[in-house]
Amino acid sequence: MGEMNDIFTLRREALHGIEQRLGMSRRDYLQFCATLAVTMGLPKGADAAVAKAIESAKRPSVIWLHFQECTGCTESLLRAEHPTLEKLILEVISLDYHETLMAAAGHQAEAARKDAMKANKGKYVLVIEGAIPVKENGNYCKIGGHTAIDLLKECAADAAAVIAIGSCASWGGMPSTGPNPSGASSVAEVLGKPVVTIPGCPPNPYNFLAAVVHFLTFGKLPEVDKLGRPKFAYSRLVHENCERRAHFDAGRFAIEFGDAGHRQGYCLYKLGCKGPETYANCPTLGFGDAGENNWPVGCGHPCIGCTEKGVGFAKPIHQLATMKNVAPPLQYARIVEEQGKGATLASAAALAALAGAAAGAAVMLTRNLGLSHAAEEAERAKSEGKPQDKARG
Ligand code: FSX
Ligand code: SF4
Ligand code: F3S
């Protein structure tokens, strides 16, 4: 109750200021704070602390550098069709240096960076977008005559916190795809120390915003995993929360783009979905504000593992994912039946029954295996060049 009161006793003028600056209603603003608190996995009532911090804390100075990348990270944060998010980000942080957004160029831009660093020495948040090429002494990427290596080291020296945004800065991302001719490396590799990473290509803007707001609210960046990823966003596999998971468990798969299974929203595992080996909160958070199901799998495209080192841009898009942590229970349909070695429906059901599975489960197994089997048969027919029924049981 105390926390609720905190929300309502936020200074009226302050909230009025927010309304004016963001062009959003008080209700929307408080709702936004609640969403951020939930994204961060904070307990009930924390939305009040978040609202207060955004309202009263000094906006942290952010110096944002671009290296080897496509600027998709910035685009996802500031995309034009959703000006509210852009306004919120610019309200929460003081973006003092950002090459894509600033009007200054050349020597003026260099001076702006130096000024921002000097004015906020030891206090600014350094955000790095893009990988850092280290081959040939870093000569593949130079800005204002300085290599990305030197710029990163110089700016990181006086930063209060360093955030690597996007997969490129987090672990090399797309530029590091083999044979990686420029030696594209992560921020942590070049600095030789761990940093907070927000991988994704592009990353979800709310995860970035939540990490910054955490810094604002608690004076420190959020708890991270061993790869520097905030645990609130990257501690669950995409597969664990995927809306198509029931189809996976039941053995109902899309086999080709546009086939009956695909049109019915079946699991995309056989199209190469890397959700089973990719940690990200895409299924729960969604991506952007374009409506429900607005994330890769929700739109019908397999997850390519864009947040996961060694998966995104490393494994072929249509290669089957490695099952991590979660494997379908024995009584579920098998994902792939080896030719000639698959259990017959009768023997599999009998085995399940022998193993002590409930009679209901055995019945389900029989039914699911039947479905999966039909899909396998269709695949086999296709590989043998026989006409097939595209509908997958
Ligand atoms: Fe692009 Fe960012 Fe991908 Fe990389 O996002 S969307 S190539 S992660 O650094 O601009
Ligand atoms: Fe979802 Fe992909 Fe897992 Fe299927 S394999 S349930 S589409 S995450
Ligand atoms: Fe990337 Fe997969 Fe999410 S491709 S955006 S991690 S669903």
C-alpha cells in the first residue's frame, strides 16, 4: 500500500512535467514504469521506485559509439513509427554523444565527444554498438583518425558503466561470421574485462531501457549471467516460453514455409528454429509495439539465435537446433525418427506402458507419434521425389 501511495504522491507538477515532455498521459507513464519494473523482474511495488527515479534522478549522461554494425540497434530504439519509445529513451538518458543522431560532423563531433567525456568524467554510461575489428592493428574501422580499439579504450577509461548493445558488440555478431577477415571482436575481449551485454540483432529496446532504468533506480547495472547478459532478460530459453511449444511437444511441425503446418502456426523446429538453444525473453516481451505475436516466431519465422554466441550467424539458418536443457519427455513424440529404426506405434505404446506411463499418456503418445510419423512420411516421400500431401496431421 505504501508503494501505491508513493505513486500517487509523486509531485503533481513533476508528473505534469512528464506529461508535457513525453506527450503521454499520467496513466500511460505509470503503466510504462510498471512494464519496465516487470521486465526487470522486480517485485510488486517497484514501479513506484522506477517512476520516482525517472522523475527525480539526474538523467545519466550516455556516450554512444558506433563501430562495425548496421545501426539496427539504434534504429530499433528510435524507430520512427513509435515516437513514444524514442521520447522515453531520450527522457530517461541524456544522450550527449551519438554519431548517427548528432548534427555535428568532423572536428565538431570530435570536440563534442571530448567535451561530453570531460563534463561527465567518471559518471557517464558508455554504450558501444558494433564489433571492434582487431586485425591489422584495428585499421578496418577508424573514426576521426582513431581506430575503434583506441576509441573504445579511451572512452571506457572514465566511464561509470559500459554496456555493449547488440550482438556485434556483445560477442562479435554478424561481422565476426567466419572467416572473420577483420578480426571482429566483442567489447569485453578488447577491454579485457566483463561488461554488461544486451545481445540481439537488433536487441529488444525494452531490455536496454530496463538496464538503464535499473542503473538509474538502484545506482548499479542489473545482475548478469556469465556472458554479461542481464538475468532478467536472458535466463530462459526462447523455447521455454514459446507460444508454439505445445505443437513441439505434440510433434506438430511446419516442414516448409507456407505448408499447412506453417499456416496453422505449428512449431518451426524443423525449419531450423534455434529457440531450443537461445536465451532471450522474446516470447514473453515481444518485439516492438506493433501488436501481439510481434516477434520472429510469432510472425512465422524460425528464431535464428540472434542473441546467442555460437548460434546466430554461426550455424546455418535451417540447421536443426541442439536441444539445450529441455528435451521432450520420453512419452512425447520423437522429433526425428531414424529411418528403419523408429518405434512402431504399437511397440512404442507398449514400451511407454511398461515404463509405467499412465494409460492416458500412452494413448497420447500413440496419437502424437501418429502425427509425427505422418510428417516424417511426407518428408521421406519428398526426398524420394514422390508426390505428397502437404497437410501435416
Ligand atoms: Fe545491426 Fe547493431 Fe545487428 Fe549488430 O544491432 S541489428 S548488425 S547486432 O550492432 O546495428
Ligand atoms: Fe517455438 Fe522454436 Fe521451440 Fe518450436 S522449436 S516451440 S517454434 S522456440
Ligand atoms: Fe533473435 Fe530469436 Fe529473439 S532470432 S529476436 S533471439 S526469437
